[in-house]
Amino acid sequence: MRIDLNADLGESWPRWTSGEDIALLDVVTSANVCCGAYAGDADLMRATCDAAIDRGVAIGAQVGYPDRANFGRIRVDIRPAELTDQLLGQIGLLDEIARAAGSSVSYVKPHGALYNTIVDDDVQAQAVVDALLALDVSLPLLGLPGSTSLAIAESSGLPVIREGFADRAYTSDGRLVPRSQAGAVLDDPDAVAAQAVRLMSTVSSVCVHSDSPGAVDLARSVRAALESAGTELMSVTA
């Protein structure tokens, strides 16, 4: 069995200069690179792509609402056509940078509030899928199992990647517990590793957030647990 291990990267220069993002790239198989809308910038995108390519890590475009003040974690009521155009610009910029570094964008993952909104919101989910359909290549959409966005993407002929979160708590209906609630973010390495193993049967990619407490140790624990469970760690787009 193969499974992908991804992390959100390229969001913060302090985290990059501390070495935390680079250390995560030594553990994960896919990097969700921030495209500058809610955080990061073009120089950090290039540094992240260079390091990912050096390690054989797949590059994904982590797109989000253009809302740096709230780190893309608050829903934005935006016209569908404007959202589609915003996402096309973000994907295009990262792909240009990745190609200049010797690779390319291989999948798309919405970030934060956009990720959660398109679990149930038909209109914004369609706007996200429309952005992918407008690309010259057919990129997979990474998202939560059972989400509206993945259903629309599949019905439109796009590949999808079902993702689970090792370091986030879930509601009884399989949604993510809002970050505003206590216990939404998990930080115990054993609990996070155990959750990753439980998710194996329902997802093909597992995420560890780079801004979770002790993210590098959590990612290492998750990788070790998945490998001990008999999985081969490999990008789903490899």
C-alpha cells in the first residue's frame, strides 16, 4: 500500500530561516506550497520549490482567499468568477516558479477557510473546480473525503486526492473541528501517529500542518507509524 504525506510549507520566512520547513521537507513526500495570497511571497515560493526538488518532494499549489490579515482562515464572500481568477493567478505563479526551478505544480490544495467552505458550498466549490478546468493540464484536486468540491471535480473528469489530517480533530460527520474550538489541533505525537494509521483505509494522503506545535516531530512520528503499518511513503502524483 502506498500513501502520501504532505505538509503546508512556504508560509513564513521565520519558519523557513529557523530550518523547520526544511526539516519537514526531509520527512514528507509532498509540499503544499503557499502561493502568496494569504501568506508567503515569490522568493519564499522559489526557495521552497528549490528545496523540494532537491529532495524529490512533489510540489502542490496551496491556494486560498486573498486575505493576508486573517491568514486565509476566515471565509470570504467573493464572486465565483473572481475566486476562479484569483486561484488561476496563484496556480500560474507557482507553476512558473516551479518550472524555472526544474519542476512543475502536480496538484492543487485549497487552504484554510476555502478548504472548509468548499466541503459544503456548491458555488465556491464550482469556482475552484472551474479554475482547475481552465488550466492547460489536468491537475488533481486534494480535499476532504465526501466534500462537494471533490464530487464536482470527479463529475467534471478531474482526478481527486482524498486527504486526512493527522493533527486535527474530527467531528462525528467527518468534518474538521473548527480551530476556534478547544482540542481542534492535536499535538501529542502518539495520538497524531495513531490517527494517521486509522486514516489509511479512507485516504491516499495524510497532512501534518507546519504551524502545529512540534510539527517536525509530529511528521516524523506519523511517517514512522505509517511505515510500521506496512505502507510505502510516496507522492500520490509520482
